[in-house]
Amino acid sequence: MSRAAGVEQVTDATFAEEVLRSDLPVLVEFTADWCPSCRQLGPVLSAVAAEERGRLKVVQIDVDANPETTVAWGVLSIPAMLVFRGGEPVKSMTGLRPRQRLLAELAEVAAA
């Protein structure tokens, strides 16, 4: 899987602990090695993870290696991003987006 620098990897086994029980809001990117848009999103996620450190946790999960979580959250196309707060999904986004747009969308969630 194309790993974004500064972005933690989660699995079916660690998803509940790392995402659902996190004290911080968590942005989860559902990704795969074969997905060109996912690779392009990597640097954007790295930048967001660095910029929002301490306020937002950013993680990736490989859809091929972790089908249980992918199916459980209804992910049908990638890159897909879900934002979780308090163990509940509060925002869903699909597709590639530039850093500024992603930060703006995340600000809406943070303000809620």
C-alpha cells in the first residue's frame, strides 16, 4: 500500500482501538496500491496530518488487506475518506481533493 508519510496504518484488527476509541477526531482514508488517485492523495494526507497534529488523527487502511472494515463502513469506491468523532462517522468524502479543499471540509466537521 502506498503509505503517506506521517500517516498511521490501521487494520481490521486495530480499527476499533485506533479509530473508534480515539480521543481525537480521526480522518480515515480507505486506499489500495493499485489506485492512482489514492497515491496522489498521499502527500495531501501527509500535509494535513502535519498541519492538524494534536487536533486530528489521520490514518489509512488498505481495502484489499482489510475487507471486514471496508464492508462494515460501506466503502464502495476509493479513495474514500470517513471522519470519525467519538466512534461515530461524522463526514464522508470520496475522491481526490487538494489540501485546501480537504482542510476546509475538515473545518466544517471540527466546528460542528
